[in-house]
Amino acid sequence: MKQETTVKGSNALAAVRDAAISALISLGLFLPLVGFETIVNIRNELTLDTRWPLLFTMVALVFVGRLAYSLFAAPRLAQRKQHAAAAPAWLGTIGKWFVPFAIGFVIVYPVLVLSTAGFGGALKWVDNFGIQILIYVMLGWGLNIVVGLAGLLDLGYVAFYAVGAYSYALLAKEFGFSFWLLLPLAGIMASFWGVLLGFPVLRLRGDYLAIVTLAFGEIIRVVLINWVDFTNGYAGISGIPRPTFFGIPFTAGDDGFAATFGLEFSPIYRTIFLYYVILALAFLTAFVTVRLRRLPVGRAWEALREDEVACRSLGVNTTNTKLTAFSIGAMFGGFAGSFFAARQGFISPESFTFIESATIVAIVVLGGMGSQIGVAVAAVVMIGGTEIMRELNFLRQIFGESFDPTQYRMLIFGFAMVVIMVFRPRGFVSTRQPTVFLKERKTISSDLVGEGHG
Amino acid sequence: MEVFLQQLINGITLGSIYGLIAIGYTMVFGIIGMVNFAHGDVFMVSTFVALIAFLFITTWIGVPSIAVALLLVLLVAMLFTSLVNWAIERLAYRPLRGSFRLAPLISAIGMSIFLSNFVQVTQGPRNKAIPPMVQGDMVLFSQNGYNVTLSLKQAIIWGVTAILLVAFWYLVAKTRLGRAQRACEQDQKMAALVGVNVDQTISITFIIAAALAAVAGTLYLTYYGVVNFADGFVPGVKAFTAAVLGGIGSLPGAVIGGLLIGLIETFWSAYFSIDYKDVAAFSVLAITLIFLPQGLFGRPDVEKV
């Protein structure tokens, strides 16, 4: 009994010491960048100001956080590890009902929002949350073919998104083709570029492949910026024709959508229409992926992901397998891009930076590579989360008027990427359902999934 | 001819900076086989630390000579940047060692986004400019009224780079620490069996990488006098290109690759188009990886089943 208390006492002492060391290290880390602030004064010179209170608050937070972690969280985590948690049964039941429920929810979502928030308030919720998230869900599913199924880490996916967007914008403006004609065309263009950029990188693998695709993505962006005659450079392209409801434009005029159907004009109709377009496109992506996984090419992708050498020695044509993955993934990127251009009515190279690619890759990886539900959940969490940051106005009352929560979006995003990788390197949904099975479908735990080196 | 010589001087200066960053990439790749995507942003953090140290020393303390100030700034930047990189390795990479192959890369991308936004939030999004620290130049050569000059700044950059490279070479080739490092590069398990502290060696590798990036950062600040939170990505990719061009894992390769990239970029800007100078560097990266994946001095990657 007595022994136990002394053990506990020394534990507490060790925890305090540990927390003190962490605090000291964080003091060193934060001292230059948080402790000092560079300010331009009236004479336009750079001067230094101090922010000691902020610095010490942060250090104190680290101290308290570390102490709480080692006293309370760490023992519990260790305990949990010992009784390796078998997934409770109710999780399986939820899993079974989750997909139909989610599909039903996204279909009725605009109606739900309309009935609760009214015509004025619904616009933001359908546009910023519905459409914005669905674009990323679709991009995530498209990239999932390349990264999740074929195991080729592509850090330049945004290039295909850009190709789709610029194809639609330029062709629609120059020739006045309709959205429905240009949508497949943009997909074909993007998939052509996918093959073109896929060819040179066939021999590369892993990190190298990632970096070269990144370089390609950046090259396309720099070209978009500098080829002013063609793309109008930084200024971007504005006045891109908006999609119509099978020929009926969403305008306030007499031949507009509202007038034709005898409704009062409101911008919400266009938004809701766009919502269903992107929803249909996203479902198309998911459906095609699910079907492709059962075709020989889909099986070849997954085999390639697990082990490229074994794949080749079994006679799989890795060149074709990789190129199809690149081109089909790129095609969906192109669809999403042309939808993006049609929705915004304005595009510029600013929308196609590396951060976008990193965001999409993060969604795929955090969702659990290859899992479509995981990717969708990750997109909702990451994009919905960063959009919600815009809405947190009450924080301003706590931290003062100058506090702008949107500034912290990417900061938290980057931090979340690291934290999720450290704690769940396999992503949210880390189990894999085998597509090919002998008698019964067994769920493969993430611990058992071997990683190929392809 | 005069323009060529002048561009050669400028290119070597830029190349020295890239070379110093490239060593960080190549060392980390050599020892744990990961592309430390955040290294460019560590370099950017070091430019800010150097800026703050410079302002602190000149306006708050005041030192007699600029040389002393510069040396102090260099030391402070090296110290704090090393601490940052050490912490990054401990928090974001070490838990992922032995995890699946792409995990550290994704974690590093997250870290890169975090670092640049952290600096943006704490120091503001605008460019930070300081008055030139060192002035004066030396006319090397004059023809047709065109002077080929080597500025004092450039001379400092060449000198500091050369001294550090010699010191660094000594460290890796001649000391116990360097031996431990090379042992870990070849086989971590075996190195651990013969008594090398692998974790510590990896930590020290990250510290050295950061220290060299901090030297590059201080020199960058001295040379350009302007820093920005977004200035980590492009120099980072270029330095990575340098490391790949020289053969990733090869230390002399990184330096030579850095010089080559610096020269290619400068000549491309001078003779072709300054708008497309980033395209030149990125194309070199793609072309090298596709046609010469082992680089100029690297060992070919042998595939074992």
C-alpha cells in the first residue's frame, strides 16, 4: 500500500519534471517567433516589439498540457493498448446503415436547409458547405483511384483540375459551347494530360514519383501565370458562362428559370441546381470506381499498390495499369475542374496552387487510402472544418475584435495532418474490404495490411 | 563575355545557398530514406530567426562592427533553427518510423503547411525588408564600360559556405559522430547492434541539417534583405532538385548539384526568360529523375525482392 503511494509520488514528480522540460523546450521554440514581433514603424523601418504575455501563455499551456497528458491520458492509453480493443458490435451495425443514410441525407440536404434557414440563409449553407465539400469529395474520389487504388502518390493532381477548368472557361468563352458538351470534353483533355504526364514518370516510385508530379503541377501553374495571351495570366478569366437548366438560364429575365416555372426569382435555384450537378458527378465518380475495382484493371491497380515486383512477375502490364490509373483519375479531376469554372464564373492560377494538391492528398490519405467512405468523411471534416472557421464569430468576443479565425485555417489544417498521421497513420477508415475473396468476405485489419514497395 | 562572367558570379552565390539547403535534404534522405518536405520551410523559419536576431542585436544591444553582428546572428539562427528541426523530428517523424512508406512524407507536408502558416500568423503576411547589412563591391574586370563586380555580400557568402563545407566534411568523414551516421545510413539494425545510438544519431542529423539551412537562411537574408513566410517552398523544391541532381544521399553531390541549379537558374533568367526560371528548375528535376534517377554521384538504386 505504502509502496504504491511512493510509486505514484515519484510518477507525479517525474511527470512534473517532464512537463518542465517540455515547457523549457517550447520556450526555446517560441522565443524568436512568438516572443518578438517585427513591425514596420512610421518611418518605414522594421522594428522589434515584444509579446511576453503571449509567449508565457503558450509555454504555460504546453506545461499544463504535457502534465495532464502524462498523468491522466498516458496511463489510460497504455491500458487500452493492453486490452487490444476489439471493435464493438454496434460499430458494425452503424457501418451497415451509414452509407444509405449518408446518401439519403445529401440528397435531401438542400431541401432541409431551405426549410430551416429560409431562402436568404440557405444560399451560404448550400454553396459554402454543400457544393464546396462535394467538389473536394469528388476530387478526393478521383485522386483515390491514383493514390488509394494504384498506390501512386500524385502531388500534382491540381494540374488536371486546372486543365479541366481552363478547358471549360476558354472553350465556353471562345466558342460558346454549352456546359454539358464541354464537361466530357474537359474530362478528355484532362485525361490526355494525365497520360502525357504519366508517361515520363512510369519508372519512378514512391517519394520520387511524388516530387516529380509536384514539379509537373507547378510547371503547369507557372505556365498558366506567364502565358498571358492564352490564359490572361494572374488576372484570370472572368465572365465564364454559367450552366443552364437544359437551356433555360438562371436569370431574372422573362425566359429565366424562375419565370418559366412561375416562381419568384432567387439566386438559390442556380445554387441548388449546381449542388445536384456536383452531387451527380461525385456519385458517378464513386460508382465508376466501385465498378472498375471489379474489372481486371481495378484488380491490377490494387495488386500494383501492394507489390509492384510481384505484379510484374505475374505478367501484369504495369505500364498500362499505371497509365489507366493516371488518366482515369485525371479525367475526374477534369470534370471537377470544369464544374468549378462553371460554378465560380471566374478562375485564376491562384486557385490551383500546391496547397490545393496537398489538401486533396491529405483528404485521401487521412480518409484511409482506398476507402471511399473514409475519403468522403475526411473531406467533410477537413473542408467543412475549415469552412466553419469562417463562422466562428463568437471567438472574436473572447479574443478581441482584431481576432480573425480564418487566418488559422491552414495552420490548424497542417497541424491536423501531422496529428492524424502520428496517431492514425492508416487514416480514419483503416480497414480494407477485399474485393476478391474465396468463400466469405473478411475484413482485413490495418495491422495486417502489408505494404508493398511499389 | 562580361555578362557571362557576372552571371557566373551571381549563379555561384545563389548555388551556394541552394547547396547548403540541399545537404539537409540529402543527409535526411540518406539516413532515414524520407524526403523531408518541411526542410524548405525550416529554411524559411531560419531567415525569420536571423531577421529578428539582427534587429535585436542592432537596435537593442548595439555592437561595434557589422562582422560581429553577422556572426552573432548566424549563431543565434543556427541554434534556434536546430532546436526547431530537432523538435519536428521528435514530434512528427519519429513516431512514424516503421510505419507505412508514405506516412512520414504526408506528415512532413503537414509540417510544411504548419510552419509557413505559423510564421504568417505570428509575423504577418507582408514582406519584411531590412536595410542592406553589408555594402561595397570590388571590380574584378572591366571591358567596354561594363564592370564585372563581386560584391562584399557575395564574397561573404562564398567564404562562409566554403568554411562550413570544410568543417562539415571533417565532421562526417573524420569524427566518431560521422562514422555513426554513415553506419546508420548503411544499416540501422546492424549499427544498433554494434552500439550506435540510432535515435540520437538521427536527431543529430536533423540538427546538422537545420544548422546548415540556418546558415543558408542568414546568407539569404544578407544577400536579398527581404524575407516572406511563403519563401520556403520554392527554394526548398530547388534545393531538393539540387540534391537529386547530385545524387541523393551523396554529400559532395548535393553541393555540386546546388551550384549547378544556381547556375542554370541564373543563366536561364539572363539569356531566356525570367518568368520561366522556376519552370527551368522544375524541369531539371523531372528530367533528372526520369533519365538519371541516381543523379551524378549517387549509387544506383538496386531493387531487392
